[in-house]
Amino acid sequence: MSMSSKFSLCVGLCIYNSQDGLPYVFSNLHKIKSSDIFNSMRIIIVYEDYDPSISATHQLINSFSNMIHPISVEFVKNRYDRHRVRQMHIGNARNTFLERMRELRSSGTEFSHFAFMDTNNYACIGDMNTEVLREAMVRSEEWDSLSFLREAGYYDMWALSYDPFIHSFFHFREYWNNTLNKVRAHFEPTIERAVQNGETMFPVFSAYNGFAIYNTSVYLSDALPTLRYSHEIRRDYYPEGMLKRQEAILECSVDDRVDDDCEHRYFHMASIQMPHNARIFIYLKSLFKKMSDLERPSQFCPRYLV
């Protein structure tokens, strides 16, 4: 089924030491291009000028130019100074992408959707099942932000907020791994039950998991406040009473920090507020297949992500 007359896509890749993951990412971008889901695609690569791998990365991307032709590929330097907080610096790379998209829109180049896709050596390296992406786009009127499961497992617990686990597991008054294990022990069977019950989309306040797609009319709208990434924690964005419920379940209270959080949570939590009112879901099918041990590149995945 051709859908190309309806949708267009701009993909943001924030790169740093990404040479191991990029060949797999570009292979999957080629799959998207070949799927005929989108009538046009553009790739915006946000890079750091101090990246020791940038020269090799440029060469790698040039070697894939024939594969992704005629997709436009644009390099944009991160417009912000290096931040002391890692996730804020990554957030500013994402903000650079959003700003560039707004510039393109002002010059007449618009996209119905944009996506962020991680370029590390674990998140998006498995073969993409574009039929799952096609299914999701058929239902595009039902969501504004959509992320997916992976056959290799759900790794991105830090970006995840859902009822009642709305607050970062790093921000409680106990060792973070204990909190993470409690959240995971609830989340995994919850998702399994939803799938077994025939549900196809799971509502969340925030989720990413390496690849997420967004409705441009919501996330790049002119409505104020402008949606941006930040490491700030905004408890006033939480539904009333939910944080207390989370504390009761975890049997632990939150600490006093007001920042140093995952950049995705702020972006998504801000987007569900008025006037944006974004609808955020996890699509309950795996977008990326699991790779065998022999296929995978050398792996480094932070413990809180596995």
C-alpha cells in the first residue's frame, strides 16, 4: 500500500563517536526510503566539532550517499556550547535540529513528521521492520509522538514515564538501581499483558527507546511555550497525586534535585501540557529486530539501559 502522497519525514541524527552504529542506521534509513511510506525524506546530522571521529564519520556517510540518494543529507554543527550535564548537551543537539527544522519551514520546506534516531552501537542497529512503521503511520491520526518496542528488549528506562511511574528512577533517596529494578518489574509484565490482551498502543507521558516519530504540526507549532529539550524537572507538569502514588509503590521518597534528568522527559512532559496537548504512545510491536551475537558491533550500553 502506497502512502507516499500523504507523509514526509525529516530524521534527526545526533552523532558523537557514532562510527560503529552509523552503518546500521543508514541501512535502516535506506529501508525507510525504499518502503514508499514517505514521499520525501531529509536527514539532518547534528555533530560536535570536537568529535574525534568526525572525519571518519564524514567519510562513512559519503560512502552511503548512493544508498540513500536522493535523500538530502545536511550537516549542522551543534549551536550550543558544551554543557556540563551530558543529557543537556544532547538535548541542545536535539534543539539545534528543531531550530533547523523551523528555519526550513520558514523558507517553505515542510515535513508532516520528524523523527529522532539514535546512532550508538545498540539502539537502532537491528534490521528495521518497515511494515510496523507503515502500520503506525496508517494510525497517525491517533498519536502525536510514537516510539516502539525492540526485539532485543526495552532498554531506555530513563526516558520512560507512565502511570504511576512518572518520576526519574535516578531521583529517589535510595540507590538508583534498586528503584530501576522496581520500575522494570512493573513495566515489563504490564506491557506483556497489554500485548496479550490485543492492545496495540500503550499510553505514556514520555518514551523514546532509541527511535521516536513526531507530528510536526504539534511539536513544531507556533503555540507558546515553544517545545524544547531540557534536563529540568517540572513536577508541576505531573498529574495531581501521581508522584505520591509512585513514592508509595516504591516505598521511597524523591530527592530534592530539580534538574539533571533525561532530556526526553522534559520535552515530552511539556508537550502534553496546554496548548500542545500531545498524545504520546508506545506502539506495541518491535520496530527493530534482534541481532545475533556475531552480527552485533562491539557493545557498550549503560547498565541502567539494559
